[in-house]
Amino acid sequence: MSNYVLVAGAWLGSWAWDEVVPALREAGHGVHSLTLSGLAGKRAVPAGRQTHVRDIVDEVERLDLHDVVLVGHSYSGIPVGQAAERIGERLARVVFVDANVPADGESFVSTWWQGPAKLEAALAENGGSWAPLTAAEYDGQGLTEEQIARIVSGSTPHPGASLADPAVLARPLGELPATYIKCLLDGAEPSDDVAELLAGGQWRLVLMDTGHWPMFSRPDELARILLDAMGR
């Protein structure tokens, strides 16, 4: 039995995995979907330097989990990638779901694909938080109107301090046993940093013909991929 720890991306909480969890549990695995500090039901909890990494590590240690499959979606790939090396032998595999990946000394803001200044301005305009996307901004991502409405209604502002938090890595990320899931409606190719990690030989690439939020658009397919990541 593996223990899947599921961490959703910006603006989302543990609820984002509700349609993925049943298939993993039916296959006999432990499943622990996690809400990060400052989001959803933990919105009142401050999030600063390394808070989200500690959220993940603390959950694994508190529950004394072993054979852990850490799953990080979008932004959460950054804290998940750091937590993966910190839990040591407890880790079985890390899965990045169309995710950002950490680079030592770099943050989500510093590597933002539209440029750090644009994201920094967006945070400043919203009192230091990153405002959730509007419904129109989910167009073209393989989501139904009902799925979009669910995401929008459940989203909360993302704490900006976590986005500007530089990653701390003790060893090369490419040494971790990892699967990277690329969602093709959000871009046909992995980003350059991910492509370099995939070329190292330890990482596997899986393609999904859907958008950036597959836990909503293709939950059953995503669950199968997560199970296959462990060869089960």
C-alpha cells in the first residue's frame, strides 16, 4: 500500500482532489489531500518562508506515513519538490501535475513565465495576495461550465509571501524518482527546466490531452496515471 499526499495549486484546497481520491482508495491505498496554509479552510493561517514545505513535511511525519507518493499540482510543485527530499526514505515517488518545479534560490515569482514584474504588480494590486482567476480565464482548458463554476466558487486568494519564497534544495532535483504529467491544452511541450530534468533519466513523462486542471476535467484518467506511477 502506498500513501498518496495530494497538494493542489494556487487558490485551491484539499477539496480540489475530491473526484480523484475515491479511485485511489478503492485500489487499496492511503490518500491524504492537503490544504496549504493561507488557503481554503486554512485561509487564516499565516504563510511565509518555507511554510508550505513545512505543511507537507509535517503532515507526512504527523501521520507517520511511509511509501509516500507526493503529488504537486501547478504552484505546489515547488513546495512538494522541496518536501520530497526532506522526507527521506519515506518517499516512494513524487508526481508533478503540470507543475512548476523548484530551483535552488528561485521562487515562483522569480521564474514566472510572464516575467516577475507582472506577477509582483498583481500581488501589490491585491494587498499582497494573488487574486483567483475569473471564469473566462479558464476557457480552452477542457473544463465544462459546471467545472469552472466549481473552481471559481471554491478558490481563495493565494498568499503572496509563499509565491516569493526562494526554494531550498540540498541535492539536485533530478535525482528524485519522479513522474511529470504534462497537460497538452496548457502547452504542447514541458518548460525548459522540466525538459532538462526529464533528460536526466530518473524522471518519466506522461501526457494528458486536457487542460491545466485535470483533477476536475479528467479525474478518472488522472487517478489511473497516479496509480500507474507506482506500477500498480
